[in-house]
Amino acid sequence: MCVEDKVKPYAEKILRQVCYKLILDEETTVAHRVLKITELLGLYIETEYLVPMIVSHLTDQESKQVPLFVQSCLTALSAVITNSSVKFADQFDSQIDPLLDLIVASDYLQSENVDVLARTAMVTHNIVYAGGAKSCKPR
């Protein structure tokens, strides 16, 4: 992950083949390590590149039908949000509206799956935390 710019072309592959598959692993050490990898993606890859990619994965009609995939994506999105505002704060502000639109317009708030609801709340909390009162209060 320390290669920063060199990992960007592989971000989608890392998300799909590592993060989404293993972030909810039953083995807690594996899940924790993958969560840290996802947070590092948020720290080192531009927010304007990474967040729309994850949002597109979450809004894909086929993917939305698989609750475990939605849970994995929401967990990854939450981890990315945690760190994306650290290095790319100026870019994060431009992503707040699309992120809030995702949460409000999606079926996640109406989901009967408790895990999906919990992860939706976690993403919302991290949006507010990362955006800060100045950015989120008007919204």
C-alpha cells in the first residue's frame, strides 16, 4: 500500500477481489487486516476516484440483490470514508452530496436485513464525521 500512485490502477481489482470478499470474513484477524487495507485505499487514493467507484458498485442493479455484497461494499465504503478526508479533504466535500443521495435514495434504509441497516448507519455516521459540521450541517 505504500506505493500510493502505483496502486491506483488496481484499486477496483483490490476492492472486488480482496476487500468485498474478505472484509466480512469469519476469521476476525483476516477481516481486520482487510479493513485496514481498505482504510489505506481511502488514505492514498483520491476521494474523487475511489468513492464514485464504490458508489457505482453499490448502485449496480445486479449487485443490489445480494445482501452480503451490499454489506461488504457498505463496510468498505465506510472504511474509505474514515480516511479519505484526511489527505483529500478538499475532494471529500464534493462527494458528500452523492454519498447522501446514495443513502437516501437507496433501498438500504428500507432493508429488512439488520446488517445492511447497521452498515448504512455506520456509513452515514462516517460521512458526518469526515465531512465535519461545517460541510454537513447545511445538508
